[in-house]
Amino acid sequence: MAVAGEKRVLLIFIQADSGVDGAASLDSASAKRSIFTSLKDSALSNIIRRAQFAIPPLALMILSSQVVPGVSQTICDLRFEKLPLDQHWDMAGISVQTGAVKPAFELAHALRSRGIKVVLGGPYVTIFPEQCRDHADALVIGEADDIWREVQEDLLRGSLKAEYRVESFPDLSIERTVSKSALDIKSYFTTNVVQTTRGCPYSCDFCNVHVMNGHRLRHRSIPAVLREVETFLKEDKRIFFFLDDTINADETYAEQLFRELEPFRISWVGQATTALGEKPRLLDAFARSGCGALLVGIESLDDGSNHAHKKFHNPSNRQVECIKNIRKAGICVYGSFIYGLDEDSLELPAKLEAFIEETGIDVPGINLLRPIPGTGVFDRLALEGRLLHSPHDHDAFKFSWGQEMLYKPLRIPLQEFIPSYTALTKRVFTVQNALKRAARAPRLRSAVLMFNLLYVHMYGIARKDLTRQLHELD
């Protein structure tokens, strides 16, 4: 219930056009298919949102936890909710992802036309503020953990500034309580999302984490993380997602953290490098603390390809043993590959298939390179004339489920690459393989089966889209 004189703020999460934040590809496809297929795709889309991808936006949780007297904040997740425009809002905050620039700008225009102040922030705004100024009343540039309080205070005073720029990265050792009070908890697969560090010591040119958050790893205090886990468990006893980009980047910190998490008896998933498989003590700490699955970025099986993209920390000759060790510890492995890096050849698919079989990877993901605006690879491909769209049209470089080539591979002509990729995914993602991977998974077998079956369907859609693109190129 609104309080008289209180300023009301709506924090909005916009789903990317397709891919990592949901299953928009299924929704758009449904409109063009039979009623039966449309219903099936709609159901699968809902499953994906509520299972595979449906965790709350941590950035908006952090902002909504910055409490200023006289201001109330509500999160609206457009994956599940419609905009509550039947209510009064004084200000809307929109986190702009690269894959959702156009819908974010369109929404900002619609809200401003209703007299609602709009503040834009997030990754895209931080990297490309000049492209965003005309679409908002205010921009927040950088990590907003501390500056969001100032924005709210200025709203109360009626003196919102055009720009709020974070001059230095927030000190994560300062404890900041994260609350779930602005969330609809039942909408999500789990609301237990925790981040213990920010920053990335690596420099992979297809990634923007080090661009956004810096190379230096910043840590929250372990007692603060433990208190947050304890608090979260009171509201939601489901699985935890640790959202660090590399949860094992600081091995000493990670081992201490997960040793101290053992008494909580949680189940958790996260993202790590395969080097974990060479660290028995750390791997033991992960397993004993409840780690059920890890996403590991393998990318190419060719060291030359990884090195061409400034990824040096996972030598190919050590990958098989590392992954086997992780799985022997009772932890499922989601192996993420990129086919089409600069030194990749048409021989790679056979090697990749054999690698998946030898290591027993529980869920393989075979991705196309996504040249994201603001990354090193985007700038390089633009200079080399290898982008398939204008480098100024950032909307064209949205995330997608392997549905569209956005660039020309260096050593494989597009007319040969697309059939090679689609044939690879058709062989890897079958119902038979899904059942086999689930049966041999060290744990979480139902989840492994669900992921693999969904991928059978999703990569099938991707093959049709890529085949259509190939015909357009001819």
C-alpha cells in the first residue's frame, strides 16, 4: 500500500531478445507454426524460464536493498509479469543488457511519455553511455551498489541529475545486506543467488566481465557471505546459485569459504575453470559443501584458437583429466564450447564429439561466437571487416541460441561452416544422448535429463534458422 508523500520506484528487468535470459526464440517461432507446435513451444518456453534460466536479477536485488526513507522500490521481472501501469510510479530504473537495448529504449520512451522519470544503468549503459543519453532522464554508469542511494535521495529532492558516474569500483569488503523483499519468490526456480567476488583476472577477448568489473578480484568477507546464506535459507531452502564468473579464481578464499559452508548443508551450482580438477583440496571443499554442478568454459579444443582470443588458462592437454576428476568428485559438468574461433578448422567437430564422449560431460553447450559490442573481439572483427552487420548497429549483435552467424570465421568459409555446425549439433543433441548422459550423471540426474532434452529441441530450432540464413547468403 502506497504511503502518502512516498516516492515509488519500479526496477525493471527486461529479457534479452533470445538466448541466455529466456526462450524468446521459442515464443517468436510459435507464431509461425501449427497450433500443436505452438502449444508445445510455449510450454517449453515456460519450462525454460522457470527452470533453466529463471533466477532473479541480482543487480536489481542489490539496488532494491538500498533503503532510503521516503522511497519504496518494487522489482518487475518482465519474464513473468506485465508492467503495473495501473499504479503510480515516480521513477523507473532499467538495467540495460546488450541483448535487450532496443526493447529497453522503447520501454523508456513509453514510460517517459507517461511522465515517469527513467534511469538507465547496467552493462550497456556503462560501456556506451553516449548511445543512451537521449533515452533517459538519468544514467548510472558503473557498479551502482553505493551510488543508487544518492539517486533516490535526489528523486526525493526533485533534483535528479543527468548522470551518476561511479569513479571507482565498490569495496565489496564493506557489508551490504541483500534483501528479497522486492521479489515474487514463487516465480523463480530459486531465489538463492549469491555473489562472493567481482572482477576477472583473465582477458578473454569475447568476454566483457573484465571490461565491466576490472581485472582485480574483489572479495566479500566470508562472514558476510555466511550470514547471507543463513538469511536466505529462512525464506527459500532451494538450491543456491553462486554467480561469480570464476568461483575458483582465488583458491585460498574459495577453499575457506566452502569449508565454512559445509555445516549449512546446501546444494549449489556455479561457474569455474577446469583447473579445479587439478586441485584436490579445493575440489574436496566444493564437493563437501554441496556443489552439484559447475559450468566450465572450455571454448576450443585447439590451444591456438583459445590463444588467438587471449584465453591461456586451460591448456587442452589437461582438460580430459581435469573434467574426469571433477565428475569423480560427484559434481556434474556443463561444458561450454565455442566453435568458430580463429584457428578452428573443419576437423574440430569430430574432436569435440570424441572429447564429450571421453570426458562424460553431463551437459554440453556448443555455442557460436557472439561478438558483443564493447569486447575486444568485436572491435577486432570490425577492423578486419568480418562482422556481418554494421558495427554501429548494436541491436544486431544480440545474444541468441546459436541461431545466427554474426561474423565470418577466419579459416572456414560461411558456406562450409554453417553445415558443419548444424551437423555437429544434430549428432550431439539427440534423445538417445540425453538419456545416456542423465543415466551416467554423478548426481542431479533429472536436471541433466531436462537440460539435454531441452537442448535437443532448442538446437533443432537453431539449425532451421541457420539453414535459412545460409540460403539467404547464397
